[in-house]
Amino acid sequence: MKARIEKSLCSFAGRFEIRRLPNITNIVYGRDVGYRITRVGLEPEIERISATQIRSTLNLGDSQVVVA
């Protein structure tokens, strides 16, 4: 998977980093079930990432999705 991503983004070499993140699977919403959300603590440098800030920096607005 990592090699495929790197190949697809080869024109951006040196401008991104691929990291393995935990799979978040325990978010439950619904009538009368309440909320059970488990927070996964990540490294501080990952916690500081803000998609809103990235979109703002790239002037994409809030409706765009940025994949980094």
C-alpha cells in the first residue's frame, strides 16, 4: 500500500510523509444507544495536524478534502 501511494504521488516526492495510523472503529450513534467514543492518543506532532488549517493555507475552503 505504501509503495502504491508513493508511486501515485511521485511528483510530490519529499513533500509528504506516509504514516500508519490506528483504525478507529468504535464510534456508535443512534436512538437510545448513547455515545461511545474511544479517543486514540497519537504522537503530539500528529495531534497538531489541522485539516481546517491545511485547507485554509491552500485556499481550498471548507468543502474540499485534502489527502496528505
